[in-house]
Amino acid sequence: MKPTGPISHNKFYFRAALLYTVLLVAVSLYPLHIHPAQGSDKLVHFLMYFLLYTVWNLAGYGGWRTVVLLFLLGSALEILQEILPVNRSGDMMDTLANASGLLAAYFAMKLGKP
């Protein structure tokens, strides 16, 4: 991924994107003691990944490669939830919600540029 855009060297956004990514990974793998109602977390997944792409785009790392890499990250987290002993389970619908959030953010950023 190469930085793109006029704010490609903005350290603040890069650090924010890194911090948000680390927090998303931590939250995704943190053991749950309660389980959300079936399907109730899909909007949360959509919004988390919409924001994930947005902060990386603001850091200057937007584009299809970023979408693909972040999708792979989300997919890996769903697999890890299934195999690690963290009282969580992977869900293909979560992966779909993640992908939807990434794509919505990508196209929103594309449409927002002059």
C-alpha cells in the first residue's frame, strides 16, 4: 500500500489508523461472557469496518488494495474467533457485514472526491 492523497504524510491520521486497527483486533479477540442476540451485531460490524477504511483513507492509504487487505484482516479475525478459546464463534454473516462496511466507505470516499 502506498500513501495516496494530499494528507499522505499526516502522522496523526496514520497513528489513529494504527491505534484503531489494534483496538479492533483486541476487541474482536477479547473473550465474551455474553453472546449478542443472533444478527444484532451486523450493524456494529458494518460501522466498525466503515470507520476502519475511513481512518486508513485519511492516513493516505485508500484504494482497492486497502479494501482487500482490511477484508483479509476481518476474515482472519473471524477464523481466529472460531479456533481460539475466546468464547466466540466466527460468522460468515459478520464477514459479509465487514465487507459491506469496507465497500460502502470506499465508494463514499470515491464519491466525495472532486
